[in-house]
Amino acid sequence: MSATQATSAEQDTRTLTVLVYSDNVDTRTQVRMAVGRRPAVDVPRVEWLECATPAAVIEAMDAGRADLAVLDGEASPLGGMGLCRQLKSELFNCPPILVLTGRPQDSWLAAWSLADNAVSHPLDPAGVAEAVADLARRLQA
């Protein structure tokens, strides 16, 4: 088996657990559909962990159950940007976080939240998939 075949076989067996948080089931579905089973050929397959409440996110992240997270900045009662800032401040080696902002002009809020990347609504499926793939690549480096 060549080195390329070994790398390909290794990527087929690994998985990437992606936590997606939103109080809106349609937003969670949009993210899952945009990313699909594998956001790019050079990253592992995705397993989803859906959370609808901030408490569920904090519990899952604290337990180390997610490799990366996608947090909806428009979620209620606690938006993803505030939750991101809390996680980045409180968790040692916090996994990478992608925040979904309400509009492109909110990128400064994403920076304030300490997010690793941001995508704005309306969600572009290719943009969401590429942002998740980028964060997954950072984990592999």
C-alpha cells in the first residue's frame, strides 16, 4: 500500500465530531445539509452533535465531546457569539469555533467573540462547508 493510499484509508476511518448549536431546528438542519458527511475530501467524515440550549453546549464542550463547533449568533436566549466568548475564556484548549452572524457587517462581533471563523446569514452552503473544512484542517496540522 502506498503512502497516499494509507493516508486515504486513514481518513476514511477517522471521524470529526461537529457540535452545531441553534435554538432553531431549521438553522441546525441548514448547517448539517451544507457541510454534509464530509466538507472536503482532505478532512475526516463528520458526525453531528446537535444542541438547542446553551447548557447542552457547555456540557458537551466541557466533556470534550466535540472536535469543533458551529454556534448560531442569532440563537436565543444566549447567542452563539456570547457563548463562544465564554467557551474560549473558560475551556483550556477550546476546540475551534465557527460562528454564524446575522449579517456580514457583524464580523467585528465575531472577532470580539474570539471565534476562529465566521459565516453570515443567509447561509451559503459552500461557504459553510469551506469554513468547517478550514477548521478541520487546523486540527490536523
